[in-house]
Amino acid sequence: MPGLFDEYRLKDVTLRNRIAVSPMCQYSAIDGMPNDWHLVHLGARAVGGAGLVSVEATGVTPAGRISPGCTGLWSDAHADAFGRIARFVKEHGAVPAIQIAHAGRKASAQRPWDGDAHLTPAQGGWEILGPSAEAFGGNLPIVPKAMTKADIAATSAAFAAAAGRALAAGFEWLELHFAHGYLAHSFFSPLSNHRTDEYGGSLVNRARFLTETLAAVRKVWPERLPLTARLSVEDYAPGGVTLDDAIELAKLLKAGGLDMIDVSMGFNVPDVSGIPWAPGFLAPASARLRRETGLPTSVGWLILDAEQADAIVREEQADVVMLAREMLRDPHWPYHAAVKLGRDTPHAVLPVQYARVARR
């Protein structure tokens, strides 16, 4: 069985190991433009030895951003700004990835350190969209506009346009953010979608925005490059998405040309209970989804040490592990993991400037 430090090939892309830097919002852009912070943040993780380095949830429209500080990809100028980041990541041995998103009813919010609540119009807030006119709740009380069919078509087209710009910027791995209570997830979950047209009701109808968006993106994203989606496979709330639902959705997405599922959970309603917080608690769900759909998976959430990450890969619970907090704590996590796992040449994951010292 392959382990954490074996290569992984998906389509025409090969990762040098099974360690991925998960998309992590930095809330540090201006007008959606990435800047030196993003270059250093992402570049440091590539230098640190990860196989895949992903840009944070990036808005396909200005209104699709979570906050005014979120990155965007709604213009060619944004693609140009991302180009140097993608090039730097690739030059240092990692595959450059980007996650494109629309935040739906959770958009137009303050940065977390400013309060994490919906912005008022006086604070620069904007109109938010959702499948139904129902607020997220909690500190996000604004009722979204229920999307018309024209809104839905325009948003799917915006995802496709952003995918084309991601390709032009040099990204080689694209992830659709269909999780965490953002627009796509809120369409799929019965807790937030109360439509009575072809976008609501049955599982297939609730999945329609996702499958149509995938189809639009598939037309512009090359078959040779990985196209993945992050799914919340459990809502952990009565009447919400279950793993069984997520497996059926994954089968629909696979039929539409998706290459991998990034397994995540929750965040579609403010009050949940029963999340089984424990190290690697989503790995069994990833294993089941992988087994029953035939799709490769990646998984994160409380993957805390090298042995745990290696076991997830070796036991075929996932093909790739997604690391967030651990990568913030230690940009050189892959090197330290290689040491811990007894690799003969742990310094091999580092650039020559560091490796010559680390090997001593």
C-alpha cells in the first residue's frame, strides 16, 4: 500500500507526496487581489515540502466573497496577480491549486477579527444570494435574495469563467467549494433549500445547481488536469445532509466528470450537535465514500501527526490528506513528518537552500 510520502498521480498531474495544504482563508486581499501576504503564505508551504498547495476560497464574483478581504477571480487582472503565486509554488516542487467559491447567504461578512458578522450597508455590505429567502442565523441574520433562474445560470457561468482564469494563471488543480454552508451546499441541504421548482425538493433537484455548475466548469477546465469538489458530507443537524446523501451526490458529480471528493462537513446552520470531534474523525466517512463511489478522496480535520496521516493513506481511507492548522503551526510539517516516519532522506522534501543544512 502507498504511504504518505509516495507520489500520487491524478490525471496528468503528479504530487510528490500525499500531503496537501488545505485552502485557508486569509482575509487579506484588497478588491479580491492577492498580494505579498498570499505569496509568502502559500510559497512558504511549497518550500516546506507539501505536494499540493491550494489557494483559499476565491470568489467567482465580488458578491460571492465571504468578506471584503477575500480573494477573487472575476477579472483577468486577478488572474495576472495570481500568476506569480502559481509559478512560485510550482517552481518549488508543489502543485498549485485553487478553490473557487460563492459564499451565498454567508457572504458580505466582516473579517473574523473584526466580528465575523454580516456587514451593514453603512459598513460596505452587499446584497447576498441563496436558494431560498432564509437567513443563515446567528451572527449572519440578513435574509438573502432567493435566486431566480437567471441568477442561477449567471452564477454557474461565473464559476466557469473563474475556472478559465485559474487555468490562465497557471493553476494545475481546481477545487469547487460545494461545502461549509456556502451557496452550493445551501442548495443541496434541505435545511436551507425550500424551493418548489426544479432546484428544490428531491435530492437530484437539490443537486442541480451543483451538477450544472460542474458541467459549465468541465467545458473550460482541461480533462488532463484534476477537477475536484469539497463536500460537507454531514450537516450534523436533524433533517440535513447525511453521508448517504453525500454518496449519492458524489455519484452524480462523478458522472459529470469530477475527479476527486475533498471530504469535509457541516457549517450550513449555526446550531449543531453531535459532531464526533476526535483526531481524524472524518477519515471513516472518506473511506466509505471512496469505496462506494470509486472516486479518489482527500480528507482533513484533526489530522495531527505524521503517523496518523500515514495510516489514513495506507489504510485507503483517503488518497491525500488535507492539512490546515498543522501547516499554520509548522510550514515545514512535511520535513518533520519525514523525520518522524524514519525516511532515509527526509531533507529531500526541502529546496536545496535548506536541504544542504538539514541533511547534516
